[in-house]
Amino acid sequence: MTQKLRIPLIFLLLSVLALGGLAFQVAAPFFQIATPTPEGQVIQAEEEDSEALLEQSQAANSDGIAFLGILIFVIILVPLLVLRKDW
């Protein structure tokens, strides 16, 4: 397979996979079973413990996920662009 054909074929394959993922994302709620959310427990804390309790109850930080996605994209894209010598 020639290199001129390989790069567009890879991009086409990635596009098909991305669009397929979107199709599954739209269809997924149809197959999900609705379950009630359990009630949370209310804990009474003293004033000095309220800040510690607040720090423990916050959701996890997910700011790094965007950076990780960009990093994976660059790791895949850079070798493809380096192999392309027609520029």
C-alpha cells in the first residue's frame, strides 16, 4: 500500500470509528434501565470539622482528562505527519 493511500485511509477509518461511537452514544439511553438514586446520608459535624467534611465530600477532579485526550491525539498524529514526506 502506498503512503499516499495509507494516510487518507487511516483518517477515514478514524472518522468512521468516531461516527460509530456517536451513533452508539445516541442509542445507549434507549437500552438503559432507570433506577432511583439512593438518598444521601446527612452527617452533623461540629464547626471545626465542617471544612474537613466538605473537602471529603466533593467529587473527584477531572481536569486532567482533556489534557490526556490531547496528549493521546498528539502521540498518534505526530508520527503520521512525520512519515508524510510529500510536504
